[in-house]
Amino acid sequence: MKTYNGRLDLARRYKTTDRNIDLLWRAGKLPPPDIYRGRSPLWSDETLDEHDRDAAIALSGKLKTTAAEHTETTV
């Protein structure tokens, strides 16, 4: 059975406030909710884990590119 997380759960996971979770979601920095319970958005652990993994890969590639650009300009 899937586990779903509300805004407060995400706030604890990402060490921020529930209001910031709303802002991050609307800015596209968090995936859309999987389901709604009434008006409350809920995200599955799988969705959040996949999003975090993709974000880490993107950041890793960006850091490597930045380091390579820095090396080229200093040589």
C-alpha cells in the first residue's frame, strides 16, 4: 500500500514551512500532488523519491559543467 504525505509531512522532509511547500509546488520545484483528499494535496513517497533523485542528478550535472567551465577559463 502506498504512503501519502501532506504539506506538513513535506515541510518536515524538506525542513521548511508548509507555506513554502505551497510556493515550491506552484513554482514547479515540487511535483504535482498524486491525489487530493478534499482540498488537501497528497504526494506519494515514490513520487517524492523520484523527484529528489532527478533533482540530484540535474544538480550533479550542473555542478560538473560549472567546474569544467571554471577549469577552462583558469587554464
